[in-house]
Amino acid sequence: MLTKEQLLLPLSRNRGDAIVVTTMGVVRPWGKISHSDLDFASADSAMGHAADLALGIALAQPQRKVICLNGDGSMLMSLGTLVTIVGSGVSNLILFVIQNGTYEITGNQSIPAGEHIDFLMMARAAGFQRLYRFNEPTEFTGQLPEILSGKGPVFVLVHIKPGTEGPIRRHEEEESQYLKVSLAESCHRMRKVLSGSDVASDLLTKI
């Protein structure tokens, strides 16, 4: 199994100008190593919808890579998204499912049937053509450039060691910059970055 650091550090070094959507147990760890305006924490919202959000961004920004760092518990709550992603025809989305077998930020309760689930088989059945599975860091680091290049959608299953992150809240006391502001403010900031124009962004917020 990989540690979170073994997953996130190589990804942060290779992501380029990709948009990265995080959720649940990787929100804080990612925010500690990345301070990009293209990072978005899908937190303080309904659990299980990070992949949906990332798909919407990918469809709206086809010129950019969009990376979603989703949890196994979150993926279980929206398995239909796998089919929706493939059916959409999106080619710039890379969906990571980070499997540690627990709902980490609510107390590490075990996910249902966690020892039997094969998310890679689910993704293949949904129609994903590019699929990867990783259990150790060297192989992951070596194949990461390939994962981030070429046509998507891409599905990546990474087995990691359970962590001890607690509940997420947006507050000035949070260390990660993208958790210091509200979800609404995060949305406005991302829209401004993607619009490339303060004037255009201001107009969009009024529509």
C-alpha cells in the first residue's frame, strides 16, 4: 500500500496546469503540499459528489486536464457517475479512487463489503478504456506521466494506508489555504481563475 504522501507528492510535481478536485481524507494533505489556484476542495457539501463536480468542470474546460481525487466511500455513494463519465464522451478527466477501506474523516468506520469490492472491475464494466491499479509507490511514480498524458477518461485505483484525518471544516484556523474560505467563496475564486478575466468573472457572478 502507498501512504498519502507517496501518492500526493509525485502528483503535485507532475500535475502541470491541471485542475485538481479533492474530497474527504485527502483534502488537508493535498492543501499542505499544493497552493495552486487550480485546486478545489469538494468539502462541506453532500458526500459522494466530487466526481460529478470534476466531470462538470472537465466538460466546461475541455482544454485542461481535470484530476479528481475521490475516496472509496465517496465513490460507493455515486457509482452511477462512472457510467455518466464514459457516456459524456469527456476526454480530459482523470478519476482517482483512493481505497483505504474506511470512512476516514468520520471516524474510520469500515466501508460496506470493503474487502470484496473491486472498483477497477466496476470502472471497466462502466466502459473506461484506460485503467490502472497501484499497490506500491515505485510503480505508481513510474507510470504517472503516462496516466497524465493521452486521452481520457482515465480511472486510477490506488490502495493506500488508512489515515487519521478528522472532520473537515472551512475556517481561518485551517492550515490549507483552500479551507480558509467558504465553499461559495472557493467557487467564485475558481470561476475567476478559469475565466481569465476579473471583468468576465464579475459578470458571470451576476447572471
